Amino acid sequence: MAEPGGYNQSGRAPKANGEELSDYQMRRRREFEEGVRRNRSNIGEWLRYATWEESQQEIARSRSIYERALDVDARSQTVYIKYAEMEMKNKNINLARNLFDRAVTVLPRVSQFWYRFAYMEELVDNVQGAREVFDRWMQWEPEYEAWMAFIKFEQRYKEVQNVRGVFERLVFVHPEPKAWLRWAQFEETNGDADSVREVFGRAIDRLGEEHMDQHVFISFAKFEVRMREHERARAIYKYALQRLPRAQSQSLYNQYTVFEKQFGDTNEVEEVVVRKRRMQYEAMVKRDPRDYDAWIDFAKLEESAGDRDRIRDVYERAVAEHPTTAEKDVWRRYIYIWLFYALYEETQARDVDRARQVYGAALDLIPHERFTFGKLWHQYAWFEIRQGNVDKARRALGQALGRCPKNSLFRSYINLELELREFDRVRTLYTKHIEFNPANCATWVEFARFESALGEGTRARAVYELAVEQPTLDMPEILWKAYIDFELELGHTDRVRSLYERLLKLTDHVKVWISRAQFELDTQGQEAARSVFEEGDGRLRDVGRKEERLALLEAWRSMESDGGDIESVERRMPTRVRRRRVLDDGSMEEYFDYVFPDDTQGSRFKLLAKAHMWKQTQHSE
């Protein structure tokens, strides 16, 4: 269906006689002219105008419109491209050639014009013309991809000498490793081995050590391998490794290792690796003699090489660089060197006496009056155990506890005696540990569980009783829970109930109330649990802990939901309200509060009482 303008939605003229077509074209041209007159700088309007004229087979008119558009914006890439496409579509090759020539003259840095220009010349079999286009383009020294397009063009027509000439110019403009590598790849395919070697040699000379890339050497060496020149390849790898920094030659080193594994002797490969890393670590420890991580890695490297004299030399040099400050954090990594040293002497060198000397030297060096290292004492004690010297192990741990007691040393000594099944000694150690740190709840619990495991329930209960009577405890909740669980396992419900009562005299924590209610529910039923919940609700109300009271009521409601009186609990549930308060800096903050039914009722009674007092005052006057 035609539109009122006389043409359909696609913009094409309807089928009509010559007079109607002329009228239609005249109307459309007026509309387009009006459009470009109103918005002359809108290139899209010009392009639509020119495209419409082309659809009417009015090529001259379309060309004129493109020219007018270029008068408006002589650097519009879109206009040039659409203009050239129109000329090529209508087989006006010379006009398209002239247009591209204008485009690359005005905008020589727009690669798209050059690509299309060269493609058009090649498409019409004007190979020499395309070559001239590329040659003109290269005079502007474009990006690397443009040069590769020129090279591929010459390769398509098998112009080997021309390709070499382009590569010569490319590596002068872009002396990058990838350019040299592409040239070497081309010579390997189309030339001889000497040509490839010449390219790689020139690349190494041109790039120099400052701009050298490891991949050039890798490709050079791989080429020699393909030529079965293994000695040449080995020489290239060694030359590169000597000149490139370690940070820039990781792939080179990996490829060299692979090469030696394939074509070299195993011992030589390992020696090369160790020697390279040894030089690295020597530089690191020379730069920072107290870089203990570097010393540890250095010693592990020598251990892997297996030279006992070198290993001991590295360890002795490392332990000689002891910290100059008495700060434990600084000493921690240093002590690990002694530990690894002693382990090496025991497990690999099999020199027990020397290992014992290493432990002794380390223990003498530590400033025990300031701090100690439980790991060192522990490892030394177990070393003596492995040698069958139990007494020496005990003396070592006893000496550690006497000089610088700490929790980890007590635990280590206790674990040792447990392994030896010396239970009396374990009791003694627990006693000493408690005397050293009576606030440590974990020690009390471990002591009581030890006695319980031996079937000494009375002793375990006595330990718990002593523990809960301590004035200061670091984690009392853990201690009380362990005591209650102990009595529960024995089935002493009265004792458990008594413990809960004693605990609730010390704390009003909601979890304690809930735990006691659950205990009463399991042992005596809902009525007993309900009494606990009511008592807890009253206590928490008196101390004003609203959030804990809400948690208690929710637990109570959960219990009552199983066939209980849930409505009575619902009547106690609070209402959540939003309030505001003044902070220390004078600003206001909104927060949520809980208003319980008994709180609201109490406030109302106070208000009525004040009103009654006011009324009595008025009557007396």
C-alpha cells in the first residue's frame, strides 16, 4: 500500500508511468535538499541522499552529492568509502582509483583507505598498481600489520626478492623481535640455512643486549636443532643465558633444560641448573645477609645436589648471620634454619652426634630470658626419643619449662608423657601447667577429661570444682559447658541442675537459660522447662536485656509450638519500634527497640498515677 507521499516505506518509487516517476523524483529531491539545507553538517543526510540517487540509477547526480558532502567535510572517512564503493559497484575503476588517491593524499594515516585501494587494484588484476600502492603506503612508515599485508601480497605472487626487500625496510622501521622472527621464518621456508643464520645474526647485533628478547635466541637455537647442529644450539643457549637477566630469560632457561634433556647428558643438565641457581642465591645473600628465606632455599638447593660439604658450608654460613635484635619475630625465620640443619644431619647425613650438636648450639644461642621457641625444644625432645634417650628428652623439656615456661611447651611435654603412658607424670605436668596459668580454661578441661578417660570420675569432678572456683578465667563458658556435659554423661541430673543454678547466679546469659530449659524439657517435661523460661524472662526483664529476652521468648515459643500453650508466649512477645537517639557528636541516629507488653502497661500505670496526684492537688487548693 502506497503512502501519501507517493512512495512506499522502502523509499523506492512505485511502478508508474514516466510523468508520475518524474513527479516522485522531484518531490524526493526537494525533501532531501531541504534536509541538507537545514542540517548541512549532518553527513548521514548527505549519504542517504546520494544512496537514493544511486538507487534511481542517477550516478552522476549521486557523484555530485558525494562531492558536495566532501566540500562540507573533506576528512570524512565514511563519505570516501561510500563514494568509492559506488564507483566500484558501477565499474568506474578509474574514478574509484582517483578517489582513493585523493583519500590517501588527504588522510594518509587511515589504513582502511590503503587496504581498500590495494585490494581494488589486485581485484582488477593490476598487480603492479597494487604494488605501487603498497610502496607509497610504506613511505609513511605505518604499523607492523601494514608491512605484513605488503609481505603477504608479494608472497601470493611468489616474488621472493621483493619479500626480502620489504623485510629489509620493515626491520629498519620496526626493529622488533617479532619482525626479525618472521623474516627468519620466511628465509627458512624459501632460502637456505646460511640465509637464516644471517638474519638471526643481524637481529642479535641490531637489537643489542638492551632490547634483546629471549624468543629470538630460542627460535635461533630451535632452527639449529632442526638442522641437527646440536653444538651450535648449545652454544646459542649458553651465550644467551650469560647475557640476559634472569627475569627476562625464564622461557629461555626452560627451553635450554628441555634441549639438554633431549640431546645432552643428565648430569650436565642438573649441574647447569644447580650452578645457575647457586649464582642467584649467592647474589641474594650477598645483597642481604639476613635474608633467611633465601638462605633456606639455598640450603635446600644444595641438599638436592647432594654435596655434603657444600650443604654444611651453606648452613654454617647461614646460622652465622644471627639477628642483632632481641625481637622474636626477627628470630623466627632464623630458627627455622637451625631446624632444617638438624633435620638434615639426622635424616640425610645420618650423623646423630652432629645433629645433637646443632640442637645444642641453637638452644644456647636463643635469649631465653626474653623468649623461647617451643618448636625447637619439641623437635629436640623427639629427636632424643627417636634415639632411645627418654631421660634426655625429659630433661630438655624440663629445662625449657624452667627457663621460659609457655603453654605450648607444657602441651608438648604432656603429649610426650601420654605417648609413653606415664600417667602420674601427666598429672604432675597438668598440675604445674595450672599453677603456671590458672586462668587457662582449656588446660582445666583437658586435665578433667584426662582423669575421666582413666575412669577417675571423682578426680575429674574435683578438677572441675577447682576450676570453677578460680577468680579469673579466660573462657568460663567452655569450662562450665564441659563440666555440665561431664555430669550428663554420668547421668547425674541432680548435679547438672545444681550446676545450672550455680552458673545462673554468676551470669544471666540467654544461652544458659535456654540450655537449662532444654535440659528440664528432656528430663522432667514441659512444665519444668516452662518454669525455667518464666524465671529467665523475669530475670532478663529486670536487668533490661531486651534482645536476649526476645531470643529467650522465641526459644520458649518454639517449645510450646509442639502441643503447648503457645498463646501465653505470644502475649509476652514485644513490638519492634523505630526510635532516635542523640550521639556523642550531637548527631541523631535511628535504631530499633523492642517494647514488651509489661513495659507498656507499666508506663500507662505511671501516667495514671501522676494524673491522680495532680487531681488531688487541685482539690486541696
